[in-house]
Amino acid sequence: MESRHIVISGLAITALAAAIALGGWIPDGVIALLFLGAGLGLTYTGALIKRQRQKYSQLQAWVRALEDLHRAGTYEELTKHLAIALYRVLPGEETEVQVLSPAQISAGEEEMSVWADLLLQARTNPELVEKSDGSQDWFLLPIRAEGAASAEIIVCGKRKHDPQGLQAEDKEILRILRASAARVLTRLKRCQEQQRFMEQLLQIAVEAGEGESSGFKEHGRRVAIIADRLGRQLGLDEEEAKALHYAALLHDIGRSQLLQNADEEHPCKGAQVFSDGDEWKLIREAIKYHHERYDGSGFPEGRKMTDIPFLARIIAVADIFDGLTALAPEEERLSPQLACQVIQKATGSSFDPLVVVALTEIQLEN
């Protein structure tokens, strides 16, 4: 029976009992029984409504949890959303969960030691593994991508001891979350493999172009590594960081199309390789303006300060740093510390002060 109908029935019974009592038609004992029945009916109704609300809330939690899981675009996002999902849908305030990688599970702490033992068991039993010491229950759930030989995400849980162990409903929740997380992990790994393949293909093309320019071997790769670190230090978002990486890797792509004495034309030639679509704008502009200088003394347009795209300002610093430490003739190369000092002297004239500070910070970390 629907909650609405039960409520109406309960109210009708109560009203009828009240009318009979007020009319004095039946003895007091019967009246008491009628009120008792009405009270029990209303109590049952309230409990049923509360239970249905709890089920509805749990269903909403399920929907949010699964939506968050399938939106995950990185390994870190997947583990974060999986941990949140577990807290949303596993009942009990005393349940604690962690989402770890196998490498994070060590025998350094007692709790980690328990999970390490469970992880060993999970190698032969890829499903849910449980253990109890009489006061607490532990469970471990390995999650692996399709075709993977071993688990890559480990769900570790701990809760107050229950003689019956995990309930069947809890195990079903974990099974569904495990299957959903495994599908997302499979998708992320395929994207990662595809990106790695494209990266290698691009690197081969860059090295082939650099081979025609004496002294520039692996210059693009080194500049990309430095630019990546600067980008992280400067807090670039994912889209900007990706564009910075590829622009840094390809910043000298225009050199292979030019004569040796036409150096100032290579940024524009490199930018022309990319179409005018918005999807290439960040990369195209970073390549075109990476030889602009902060005071306007650079080329090809003599832009200055914030008129120079930020990614181009980052590549400018990464480019000169590699030039001083690796690209220069061996007898003229500087140590990273000396190169950083040389670049600092050009702060505000050739280079963006913010980027130079970031370079100093990452050098101090080494």
C-alpha cells in the first residue's frame, strides 16, 4: 500500500475512534483498545514513510555516486570519487574506507599490515576479501582494468565487528561499485595508452625534424620537460598544461622549413603548421610568440608584457634555460644554478618575472 493511502487510513481510524469515544457509545475498555490500534497504525505509517525516504535518499546517493565515477577523467579523480561513493552508500557511521594503490599498502603500520595480508589473499581470490579479530572487521576489494594482470586500485574498509560480517546488501553495493570503477579504469588506461602512442609518434617526428638542424637534437623534448615543470609550478589547468607541453615540444618546428640565416621567421612558419581553428589556438600562439621579449624587444611582432600569451612567456624561459645548459657548445654550457642567475638578471626585460620566480623555485627543489 502506498504511504499516502496508509496515512489516510490511519487518520480515518483515529477520527472514528475519537468520534465513538466522544459519543459515549461503547465502554471505556473498548475505547482504549481503539486508540491503541489507531496509535499503532500511525506509528507503523510513520516508520514506513521514514524507511521509504531512506531508500529514496540511498537511491539518490547511488545515482550521484555512479555519475561521479563515470565523469572521472583522471586516475586521481576516480579514486577520489570512489572513496566518496563508498561513504555515501555504505551504511553505518563507524565504517571507514580508503582507496589506495597497491604500492601504498606497506607493512609499516598495523592497519596497513592487515590490508597487506588481505592483498596477498586477493591475488588468488580477485573478489572481496574479509578478515576479523573479534573487535573490528576489515575488508579489501581489488579493482583492475580489463585485461590487467593485477589490481591497480584497492578499496580498503574497516568497521566495528559484526558477527554476521558484511551483509549481502553491502556486498552487492561493493560489487556494483567495483564493476563501475573497473570500466572507468579501463577507459582511462586506453586513453592513456593512446596518448602515450601519440606522444611517441610526435616525438619521432620532432626528432626527425631536429636531425636536419645541427645542435638541436632533443632540444624540443628538454624544453617540454622544463615547461611542464614550470606549468605545474604556475598552477596551469589541464587544458593549458597540455597545450604548453605540445607547444614546447614543437616550438622550433618551423626551423626545418627555413634556411639557416632566416631564424627570425621560424616562429611564424611553425605557427602556420596549425589550422586557424580554436582547438589549436593556445598551441599556435605559444609557438608564434615564444621569441617575444617582455620589454617588447623580441620578434616577430615586438609584443610586450601581458600582450605576449602566457604559454609563450613560459616557453621563452624554458627555451633559454635549455640553451644555456644543454644547447650551447660544451665549453660554454652553464650549470642549472648559473643559468638561473643569468635569466634572473634579465627579469622584466627579456622574461616575465612570474615565470622567472617559478624557475627559481623548481631549481631550489632539485
